[in-house]
Amino acid sequence: MNKVILMGRFTKDPEVRYSQGSEPLAVARYTLAVNRRFKRKGEPDADFINCVAFARAGEFAERHFKKGQMVSVVGRLQVRSWDDNEGKKHWSTDVIIEEQYFAESKGSGTKESQSKDNQQQETPDGFYPIDGTIEDDDLPF
């Protein structure tokens, strides 16, 4: 079985290109920074994982995903190898995306959107922003 499940943040906006042919196919490439659960002294805190989304998944990534946003993806590993002009062998490992999901509420990943939320008294959906913690005494039940 070849199945990968990741949750991480975009390191930059997805790069989308379209294949040439009678029916162009979207190919979105992006890198997710996935935090490590445990870290050892001197090791990086995150792994940077290359992902590729095709067709509708690629178009969705182009329209809705931005740098810094947290997403959850499901896919499969694909390992490629090739020889360059000098005969040196290169390897690439990508996650081919099968499913992708938003992993946080809209705008919660940026400081700019958080400061806008705190300035508003009431949001359009009728909820008030919470500026601190909720004590048990404050709950109506």
C-alpha cells in the first residue's frame, strides 16, 4: 500500500502550469512544511515535502491555496530518477495528491487577518471575537 497523509503549511503559493494538447491539464506543484513531532538537538523542526496535484485538484490549489496556509493532503509517493547531461543520476520524491483539505479556518493563519478580526466588534455571522480565555463561570451550562 502506498498512502501518505500530511498536514503542513505552504512555503509559497502553488505553481500551476498547463499541459499542452487538445485538452490542457493543470499541474500544480507546491511544497509543504510539515512539523516534526519530536526533534533532536541540532535537527531541523520541519520537513519540506514536494507535492504535485493534477487536473481539478491542481485547479483547486491554484484558486484557493496561498503561502502560509495550513492544509491536509492525502496522496501517494512517487520516486523518479533521471540522468543529467553529464551522466549523473538524480532522484526526486513527490507526493501525488489525491485529496486536499483546508486545515484551519479562513484567514486564521495570517497576522493581518487576525488584527482585522480583533478590530471588529461583531463578525458578519453574528459571533463576537474572543480576546482571552473562557472561564467555566462564563459558560451558560
